[in-house]
Amino acid sequence: MLLLKDIRRDPQQVKAALARRGYAPVSRVDEIMEMDARRRRLQQQRDELLNQSKKMAAEVGRLFKQGEREAADKARAEAAALKESVKTVEQQLAEVEAALDTLLLDLPNIPHPSVPDGQGEADNVVVRTHEAPVRASAPVPHWEVAQALGIIDFERGAKITGAGFPLYRKGGARLQRALINFFLSEAIAAGFEEVWPPYLVNEASARGTGQLPDKDDQMYYVCKDNLYLIPTAEVPVTNIYRNEILPGERLPYKLTAYSPCFRREAGSYGQEVRGLNRVHQFDKVEIVVISRPEQSYEILEEMTAHGERLLQQLGLPYRVVSLCAGDLGTASAKTYDLEVFAAGQQRWLEVSSVSNFETFQSARLKLRYRDDAGRPQLVHTLNGSALALPRIVAALLENNFNGEKVLLPEVLHPFYGQPFLQ
RNA sequence: GGAGAGGUGGCCGAGUGGUCGAAGGCGCACGCCUGGAGAGCGUGUACUCGGUGAAAGCCGGGUCGAGGGUUCGAAUCCCUCCCUCUCCGCCA
């Protein structure tokens, strides 16, 4: 959520920044300004009326105490009349505030100046590419490798639940566990606190990180209890400190969590969803940082570098992509995607997305810190995958299958228990 | 799921219709005191919206789990919801 005071300070700049994203109804900004002016006028009216009414109420009390019944009754009648006008103004105010809120919630974040121009995926900028040897004897897509080894049972997963709910078996199951442990160990070594969060969240949490209102189609919803299955650990973890004021000297807070992720992925089809490319339930280790504003961009780079180190250790070829303004997620001010090269499909697959949300989430979350002067200020929030499993598994299978078994990278040996998967 | 008891400031805790944003204590900060520390003494110590101001501040509104309601006036009374605790039920 953008801050009213920022919009008020320079609406033209906000409009220009939103236009850079391809946000079409830029005139919303004008509507917001107008609505805000109305809101402030109404509040002044209401405050004035309430002030009078409070004074009147005190007067009534005083008169009663002094036993001046008649005067008290008269004052009481006046106060009652005053209250009617308060009600009218208050109702208008509530309407304006609700409308303003809706408008404000609709605005996406402002892209950081360093974010490249562009309208969509095609305009994203490859920042750097990391080479790594492909050991596969022939280009075989991972679903064929998985079938040959009997380690992912897509059909029975579909029977149990539906398409996009893979059933991992034998070495496939064990590899999940190994990767999760490896990623968590690395995150802990990098100074992240491990947390194990709830996988269902309430409405306030979903709103806090920006899944609601705009992405509610992407979440599984448990209507009986009004809870959402998390699409990423970002949601529960970033919400840990919702509505809190953190001691400034303790920042940054660096948190990591493993969680399953549940996504409806409405509207996906074709090659996009083949095998593990896009599934409804997958596993991921997430890193989340709550930082002081002045540090957040430095931290964004560090988090990206952390993801890269994991890929380097896994021996996977990858590239770092800076998302252009038009491809940025609603809440993000800047995002780097990490993409691995999957030799079997000859495709780049996104395995991580590292974003700085600046105050977009913290404004909704009311997540603040006390600055050096002792004043509450909004924090910057960041998160990134480190890493998402399915496409890592896909790349490992496609890049390291020698026709008989999958040669695992050395870092996984202690976690997996042996050097190859067969 | 059923019955009961509760939710007040960073923490403890008083407050059951009127000057209560809230006694008292603890903690914390600053000052005095001290060779230094402690004790002691003094002062200060929530968040938010609006107005005004260069700013410090000042003025006004709101907030005592959340949201509604009654009343001239609500932390205090009523309703709904959430959470915590105790007992029962169920259960990995």
C-alpha cells in the first residue's frame, strides 16, 4: 500500500512511476487526492462537533452534581441534538474512508529507479549468467527421468488429489528431504533464524502481505474457518511482527522457514505445467528480512547472492534476471529472479524470486521500528526463495541423468545419504 | 464441541457510568548524588488521524482484545466476534 503522504507530496511523480509499470488507470491518483481532501475536511468537521459535544457532556455532569436539574436537562437536550449532526458527518466520513481505502489498496508499488523499463517478460534484463557443466548424456525432460526411476508418481498424485499434486516416492521423496535440509542449513549458516510457521493464515495476514485483495484467486481457501492455505512462507513469516514496533538497533531481522506452498495457479496450461514445471503443492525454503529502509537494497543484493550460492553449490547453470517495471509483482519495488537451465527441456526455469517491498507491505502490516530519534517508522520488508524445490529437482534430473542414475552434487551427499539417485 | 473465568500502557496491576489516556508498582531514559557502581531523590516514559508550525512544540479527534450498540457522557452497561486460562468431551 502506498502512503497517502507520499502521494500527496508529489502526485505527478507517483503517476509517472505507476505508468512505468503499465498501470493504466493512472487517474486513480487524482481520485485519491480528491478523496483525501474530502476526508480531511470531513474529519475537521467531525472533530469540531465532537469537541463541542464533549464539552457539553462535561457541562451536564457538572450541573447534575451541583443539583441544577433544570439547567442540566436543558444542556442534555442540546447535546442530544449535537449528536445527530455528528452522526451524519461520521457516516459520510466512513464512506469516504472506505472508498479511499479501496482506491489505495488497488495501487501497485512504485518501481525502484534501478528497475529497467519494459512492459513484460520479454523486457527483463539478464544481469549475469553462471555456467555449469551439464552431465546428462542426452536431453531428457525430468518427467521421463522421474518415470524411468519411479521417483515421482504423477498419476497417483492426481488420483489422490488432482493434477499438479505430485506424489514423490523412494529417492524422489528422499531428495525432497535432502534439499530442504540443505537449504535450511545454508540459511542458518548465513545468519537466518529458522522458524516453523503455521501453513494456514487468517484474512488479516493474507491482507498484510498483499495476497488480498488482488490475488485471492490464487489461494486455497478453507471457508468453514475463513482461513487461507499459504501460497508461500512469506505470508506467515512476514506477518510475525504485524502491528508491532521493533527496536531499531536490533534490525535487520533475518528469518528463514521451510513450508509447503499451495497455489491454485488458475489459468496456467500446456508446457508451462508439464511435470514439475508448475504444481499446486510444492515445497520451498524462504528467506525473509525486515530491515531499516537505508539498508534494504544492500540486503536485496545479499539475499540474491545467497540464492546464487545455493545454485553454485548444486552445480546448476543459472542466470540472474532483473524484472522490468512492467513485469514486477504488485507489491514489489524491485525483483531479481534466479533461473536455472534445465537441459532436458532446454528451458530456463524460475527457482527463486527475491524482492524488496520497501514499505508496501509494512504499511499494511503496520510493521514499524523505532528510529534513532525514538520515532516509529515503517520498516522495509524483503523476501526470496532459497529455494523452491520442484524446478531444482527438475534441473537436477535433467542435467545429471546418465541414462541409469542421477549423479547428485557433492553438497547433497551428506543430506541424501549417497552420491546418486537411482 | 460444552460449561465457567478473564483480556487495561514495555511488564505487573487498580479502576463497574462523569475532569480516566487511565492510580500505584516494576522496568527504561535523563538529571542530581558517588572515586565508581548501587541505594536514594527528581523528571520523563503508548499509538494514531487532523490542524498549525521551518522545527521543537502547541491545539483538537480517536484508541483500555476487535467491531457494533445504549447514554448528554463508556475502560466501566448490552450484543457479536477473536484470543487466553480452568474443567468436561474428543484426539495425533
